[in-house]
Amino acid sequence: MCGIVGFVGNEKNKKQILKDMADRIAHRGPDAQGFYIDGSFALAQRRLSIIDIEGGKQPMISNNENVVIVYNGEAYNYKELKKELTSYDFKTDSDTEVLIAGYEKWGHDLPKHLRGMFAFAIYDKKRKELFCARDPFGVKPLYYYFNKETKTLMFASEIKAFLDHPSFKREFNDSILPNYLRFSFTPTTETFFKGVNRLDAGCYLVYKEDKLEITRYFELSFNEKKEDFEKTADKVATTMKSSVEHHIIADVEVGSFLSSGVDSSYLVALARPDKTYTAGYNIKKYDETSYVKDLTNKLNINNKVVKIGKKEYMNSLDKIMYYLDEPSSDPAIVSLYFVAQLASKDVKVVLSGEGADEFFGGYNTYRTQVDYMAYDKIPFPIRHGIAKVLELLPPVRGVNYLIRHGEKVEDRYVGVNPIWEEREVKHLCRVKPAISNADIIAPYLANFKDKNDLIKMQVIDIKFWLQKDILLKADRMTMANSIECRVPFTDVDVFKLASSLPTEYKVTKQNTKVVMREAAKKSIPTEVYNKKKLGFPVPVRDWMRDKDVYEDIKKEFNSDIANKYFNTKLLIKLLDEHYNNKHDNYRKVWSVYTFLKWYNVFFA
């Protein structure tokens, strides 16, 4: 919906500082801008107009002029909430004003009442405090930075907005580099910009009299309950239908991304948007647009395809790293950027399938809970001993699961998409981590010690992979093209149902997302509901064996920055092995290469 920025401080020329900060993220809101300053408090917004186009302008001020809000996102239940808030005299039909009325009634409990994606900042004039909150799953971003010397707190939807504030010091935070390599994204609330933190999903921040306090208002909860399979599938179908109906509320046209997988196909089958958008490649084994064509033909809806070539893919990386703010080695980010660019020519809002895998059990990794059930019955000390012996030996194909199942989830699992093993990071990275990966994860698993391994993996993936990679790239790549991405699977009501599912309704030896696929089967008129998960297939692996791409990566690996932070001899060895088709090292090579591209954008 927009981008928000602001600060609390005593700098002069506040209006110009605000404008510069807001202009830096104008891509998030090209339709309008607004500013509010009262003493040391300064707030601004760049707006993408979607609901109550004329009446929803921000910053919005309450009727009594005590509450001022800047807000990014959508409260999908705002119409229901408006019926509850009868004591407030509404002047608009916007969800923004509902948040103001809700704050006047519920105060800091406001986020608990919202169903949606949001990051907002409220200036309470009576209390002389700033109240910021972020949605339960982190669909919408919010960062903050505090300069102790000038006693200035600033916040923004994107880190780059801080670059234009005179009290911001741009310094590289190298202490989390080893953690980034292990997770393949930034796993901490700290970022690579020293002093910049992301407000964690499901939390709110209160800043008053130079004191900052963060409170968690939303906790994950899993309570498995086995009911009849068909009855459960019907519940999933009903819940998803309701979620989609809420997510298509808008005063502008809503389109949808559409891949060949079950998640986006299910959303499209439920929403029936007139326009859908797909990314593809000219290399046949990486292109699945035929599946998409079959579905859209049967649903009688329009579909546009963008075919991405090697040159435009590689040439876009600097721009994409700038929009991301944080480094990411996910090659599908580029696909998402170009499909968002395609959609932006027609619509302001798109649906997308993020969250289905984490909530309903869609990753093949989760099947280890049933695939190796017999092995897991061996006493843990014996399995642990076997793993320790195997770790000392050269890697042997097919025994990795013995190592994984000789460690507790809490100690070895960092998400569904790790690239470097912990022992490999020690050889690769010249920086010692300030915190261990296990310690990063531990606080999030504290309430799940009595749960099975599948639930623990889901918790880790929801808190880390989903929030800090999947949703981050979805927000940044769509907002970079001035469109809003809505994610009906990542919804509090959907999670409430998904978190009650027993293991066998999520994964079996044969399949993943078992009951969700059954629900989707009722709406999808093709066999795609049972299609194996592939994600966004991208030909980077093949392109790395082309001379031009190889030389470009090698040049980065030979740079002074690469040598400062990495064992470059090892990097060149891995690159050469891949180029000469000796080993498939593309993910490891790409993770470091994209980090260096990102570093050059912000710190070179």
C-alpha cells in the first residue's frame, strides 16, 4: 500500500529530511505523499492508493487531533471492526481510520484485533510517545535505528530511507556474515547496517522519553487435533475461500501471480482474477508455462508471460540488490522482479502463494518425520555417535540423513534452504560469528520443547525462512514496481486451522501438503493440485557454465572485498569445479557472489 518513514529527534530542517527519506522509497507509493511534524516527532508516507482513494490520505489525524498515523498494509477485517467501533465518528471509508479508532479504544492491544498485513507508526500526542507495530507473520517490513549521540530514533519501511538522515551512520555490520552464509539470508533482528534492526513479526515498539521497549503480542501455537480427513479438507477449503475473499477487497483491480504449482493455482481458482502473470525462461527444462496455460484456458482467464534471458537477468542484479536492502542468494528473486514489472503495467494489487508450504507442510524436508521414523526410534545417543563419526569422513552421497538424524532439530536445523554447512562456513569466512546459529534459533523454540520435529521445523521456517526471505523478497520486488502483493495463505485464520493439523494431514511418504491438496482439488480443474513442488526454477546453474558469467563471478571473487571476508582460493576452486562440470556448486558460488554484489551497492 505504501512506504512509511519518520523520526523522533531535534534535527533542524525536519521537513526536508522527511522529504528526502520518503523520496528514497517513492517506488513504494508513487500516488501521493504526506508529512506531519510536531516538535521532535516527524512522520511521512508515500502512498499507493488502493482503498478509499480520495479519503485515505496520510498521515491521518484523529478527530480529536491526539492520534496521528502512518500506515503500510491492509487490515482485511476493517469493515467488521468498523461495526464494533461505533463511538468513533468516521469521516472516511479507509482502513487507516479504523486503526485510529481502534487505537483510541484498545491502545497497545490494537494489533491483536487486526487481520491483515501491516506495519504502522502512531504518534500519541497526549502521551508524547511513538507506537509502532508489525503484523503477526512479517508480511510488511519495519526497521528502526537509534543514534545514542543525537538521541534520534528513526523508522522506515526500507533501510535505504535512513541513508538520507543526517544522524544515520552507514557502517557495515560484519558480525552476522557467518550466520548469513549458514541460513542464506539475514536471520537476526540485527541487519548488515550497524545499529539498524528490523522489528520482529508479531511485535510492537514503544518509544518515549528516549527509552525504547519492544513487546511481543503474537505467539505461534500448535495444537494438533485429528478429525475426519474429508471434513478437515472441507474446513481448509472454507477457510481459504474466506481468506481469499478478504484479500481481494480493494477499490482497484486485483490480479494474481501464477506459477505451475498448487499454491498459486489454488488462489487463482478461488479468486478468479481477470489477469494473471507468469515468469518463464527460454530453456525448456526451466519453463513450465504450459501448465499455466492449461489452467487459465480451463478457467477462461487471461495470462501474460515474461520470458527472462540471461543478459537481462544478470544485468538486473545491482538494481535488485538495491531494492532488497538486505542480501539474499535466492535466485528466484529476479524472476519475481520481472513478473511484478509485467503485472505493474495492468494492476496495483496481486495475489501470491507465500506461506502455504510453511503452514501446511509443503517441503520435502518435512517428510523426514515419516520417511525415517524407524531410524529415529534408535536411541538418540547411538544416532548421535554415528553422526559424529560420519562427520569426520569425506562426504558420501546418501548418508547425509544419518548425520541430520544424529542431531536434535534445535542444534542442526536452520531452515529448509541452507547452503553452507557450519563446518564449511568456518573454512570459508574470515569473520567469527558474534552469536551461534543455535542461539539465534533457541528463543523461538523455547515454547515448543514438547512438540515433534516437524512442528519445530515449521516454527523455524515460519520465523526465519518465511519472514526473512520469502516475504521480504515478495514485498521488495512488488513494491519496487509500485504494486502491492497480498498473501492469502499467510493469514491468522488460515494459520489457526493449519496449526491444528496432525502430521499425516501435512506429510506422508508419498506427498506433502496432503489435506491442503485435497481442499485445492475441489477448486482446481486440472491435475496441478497433485504436482510435485519445484518452486521457481531458474537456469543460473547452467548460466554459470557460460564463459561470460563465469568470468564476471571470478572477477568478484578476486576483489579486495572478497579477500577481506572470504577464503578466495576456496571460492575460485568451487567456481572452477562448477564451470568444468565436476561438481554442482552453483548455490554456494551464487550465495557469495550475490552478497558481494549487494555489498558493492551499499558499502563499496
